[in-house]
Amino acid sequence: MHTTDDDLHEILERLPTSTSFISYNGFADATNVARSHSELIEEIIKCLSPHHDLSYEGQMFFDVGQLHIQPYTGAISLAACAVTRGPRRAIEWYRGVVNTDSAQIRHVGLVSGLSVKERLNFSNGISIVAYDEVGNSPQADFYRSLSKPNPFQNVLGTHFNALACRDIRHQKTEKQPEHPVNHEIVSEIEEVLLGCILNKGLAPALTLRWTEFLDPELQAAEVGWGTCGFPQEAPVSSGRVLQPDDIPKIELFPAMEPKFKGKMRVALSRVGLARRKYTSANKAIEYSIALESLLSDGNTEMTHKIATRAAIILGKSHDERVRYRSLIKKLYRVRSLAVHGEDVSEGNYFHVIKESEEAISDLLLIAAKRGREFDFDQLDLSGEL
């Protein structure tokens, strides 16, 4: 025998009304009502199971956004909603959830190593925003609490966190997507962050990512949610505010030729790692790999070739080219000492790393503006780009 809305209304009406509990803060909060009224929850479950159009039991996927609907979880959410909205509105809310055909999903990545004062939008659809702009979903509230700076960070100005996000409407499916759009969005976020490295003083890292429903009505029905971390990317302890003036350089990376983008991806990744390292040894190793990814075409005479090619690209005069070639050879000397266990933390090594960082940053920008591979024959034989 089917039950009706009137049967459900009669049970929900026995719940006390209260304005102190906000049901749409999520399912976790809704369980507080269930603990206080467990006997009514059982009645709601028995009423929902044979209900003529609210007996749905299954999983709804909106890309990787997920709603798990069944009488047990529905009963808890219904009870919480009825406490603040009343029985009729609670039933209408649940019917809306069960009949949802599409949902706006926000794909979010927590970025360490930069902050923003205003929303910055990029050509691939990614936006970088401050925490204050993303609203109060259960996920955003949770990660906001984890990333709050302590008083010392506020004073010293060393706390740099922002969110990279993209909002997409996804159609409902009852089968989890084999190739989630979420994976593509992570790649798009990473392209923006790699582009950031073309601006001096930036080396951001993607540390966590999650998805959230933008509709508070669907947030209230979300039984649970998870996150994905990038353990290889430790939080960045330094950074700066990302400015609108930084955007043109960032956009250079997504616009590159695909083949050259692969080389630049390695080079930018290694420069980002170098900027996040503390020791001269680690910095020298990462910067050397970055140079090799851009300027090497084999294993013979590699140091000489890379130093000479870098000098030709960077130097505007003969004297400048001599200076740059000498600098890169010194960098490789530091790298060689470091990988053989020598101490490179003292003496002139620090200054070599500092000058190399500046030179390699300029080299990356020249390469990015060019947007395609260097012609090594032309570099080697004519000494010209």
C-alpha cells in the first residue's frame, strides 16, 4: 500500500519547530535532529519506503558530485528541514532533490603560495578567488577553518592561500562517469599555476581539491563528501598577491604549441620547485633540470651547449653573453658538487644560485613569448634566435 504526502506530513508535524537549527548547512548537521527524535526518524523511514513518488533509492552523479538518496538518509534530512521550514516545505524540498535533473557544480582547488584581492579570470575558464568569495558550502567552511592563519602569520604576512575554481552545470546520471570532467579541470588549474611561475616571485602549488554543489538545497541532501590531496606539493610558505598585471604572462603557457608546452611544463615545474626549496643544493639541481628540458638535444657536451645557448638567448652583447655563459657553467658546477655530497651552503654558491634564478626566469619568459621550440642549429651555427 502506498503512502502519501499527508501521511508524511502527519509525522513531520510532530517535530518541534526551531529557528536555531539551519538544516541547509548539510547532512552532518541534520543528524543532530535525528539523535533527538530517533523514534520519529523510524516512522519517516517506514513512510518513505512505500511512498508513491518519494521512494527513490539510489545514487545520483553530477560528474563527481554525488547524492546518495535512500529512505534512511532522506528521513534524517527531511526531519531537519521540517524543524526550520515546516512539514509542507520540507516535503517540497525533498521532492525537488529526488527530481533533480542537473546541478551546478563548483570544482575547487586550494592553492598555496599566492593570494588575491579580487577575482581573476583566465581564458581556459579557471578563476582564482579569495576564500571570502566562495560562499559557505560545508566543504568551503571546513577548509576555510583549516587554512586560517595564526596571529603570527597575520603580522608577518606569510600566509598565502587562494582558491582556483570553475563552475559547470552537469546532467544527472546514475552511473559514475568513467572519465570525469573533474580530471580535465585539474589540468586546467595546473596550467594556470604553471603560468604563474612566468611571473617572478610566484611558485604556487595545488594542495587539495574538492567539488561542491552550488545549490544550498542540494548541499543539504549531500550525505558525505571527500577531498583529494597532492602530497608531493607541500604548502608554500611564501608568495605574494596575484595582480591583474600578472595575467598576460600566465596566459602565455596555455597558448603554446602542444609539443613545446611539454618541454615548458617540465621547465616551469622545476623552476617552481626550485623557488620552493631552501638549500642551494636543491635549487641548483632543479634549475639545471629546467635548463636541460629547454635547451638540451642530447647527452654530449651538455653543459657547454646549454651554457652557450642560454647565453645567446639572454645576452644582447658579446660581454653579456660571456657573463651568462660563465654563470650557467658555475650553476652546473654547484649542481655537480651538490650531487656528490659536497657542502654548497657557504661561500659564493648562494650568489650563483641567486643570479641563476634571475637569468632562468628571464629565459623562461623569452621562451614563453616565443611559444615554440628553439632552433638549435641556428643558435649553435649563427649565434642568433
